[in-house]
Amino acid sequence: MSTRNEFNIALQFLTRLPVSGEVEHSDEAFARSARFYPAVGLLVGAIAAGVYFVSSIFFPSILSTVLALLTGVAVTGALHEDGLADTFDGLIGGPNRDRTLEIMRDTSIGTYGTLALIFAFALKLTAISEMWGWDAFWSIIIAHAVSRHAMVEVIGRYDYARSDTAKFSKPDVSGEDLTYARLWVIAALVASALLVGIWATLVGVAVMAVVVSGFAQTFVRKIGGYTGDCLGATQQIAEAAFLLGVVACL
């Protein structure tokens, strides 16, 4: 299957954006599409940053930031936010592995999930609104790209926790797919170093790596691997962590 088809699968899976042409689905194509997750992140980030740029002409920074964050939610259909809420409800509220997975599958949202959403939104809102102009613009784009690459790393490093209805069944992300995804994110980080600053970029990546690694160890220890909800939570946590690291330097 073509590279375009795999990109379209990634776009369909991660966003509500329309795709051109017919998409051919298969387990293998779905697995390979993960190599384009950072690229889809760049696209989502560019749309959100575009809204930030236009709205900042008329509104104060904090309102422009809210509109940019809401744009990201609208473009993705709150896919990652849903995963964040379900994951925290399960990890904190579940006394054992089976109960944790059961809670994560429940469509209702609990106290822990609600608080996770509030704090994630607050952290991103505060971080971006503390930046100025082009620093905020570029940081929004890069954060969306690197946070979706964090999802690919989780898929490549850990096993899928569910034995039934496994969307991320074997074959997992291959070494070639990981390399391809890393090339996308390296290009994004080089651009970030040039446009935002090398130290801000390095600190952002370092903070993100530490936080995501700790979070991954938590769900691996609790349920023996990851689920789709864990990937959504990983994206949200990685995005917030990267932005916090960047703003700490700026």
C-alpha cells in the first residue's frame, strides 16, 4: 500500500479532518500508519497555531490560547482528552488490573478523570499564555508533533494490555516505523531549536521524556502494558510537559 494511504489512515484515526481519495484499511497498514503520527501532529498544531495567530491580533494572549486549545480539541474530536480521563479514572480508581481495565472501558467519566482534564488544560493554558508572539506560535506546533511521537514510542516499547478487541494487535510498530517517526520529530525539534531556542527545546524534550517515562512505568506496572486510552493520556501529558519545559526557559 502507498505511503499516502498510511498517512490517510493516521489522519483518520487521530483527527476529524477529511481525507482525499479512498482509504484501504488492513492491520498491517494501520500498524505502519503510526510512523505518520508526528506528521499528523504537525498538521493539528499548525491549525491550532494559526487560530492562535489570527485571534492574537484581536484578543489578549490568554484568550487566544484558549481558542488554540479548543481548536486542537475540535480537530481531534477530543480523542486524546477522552483517553486521559479514562486512564486516570482507571489507574487511580481501579484496585486491580481487571477492575482498572473495566473502568477504563466505561464511557462515563469520574472524579479522577475530570481533575486530570482540568489540570492538563490549566497547565497548557498557563504555559502557552506565558509565552510571547512567535515563541507561542511555534511551541504549539512542535508540542503537538512531539507529543504524538511519544505515543509511537509507547507502542514500540510496550505490549498491548488487552487480550480482546486489541486495536493495536501484532504486528507492533516496527523498527523501520520508529525510525521514520523519529525522523519527523527530529526535523520538528531542529526547527524548534532554530525558531524558539535550543535550550528551551532541549529542556522541553527532557521534561517530556522524564514525565512520559514515569507515566508509562505506572500503567505498565498497573495493567501490564498500554491501551488506546493510555496512548491518549500519553499525548496529553507529553504535550503539557514539553510546553512547561519550554516556558521554564523562555
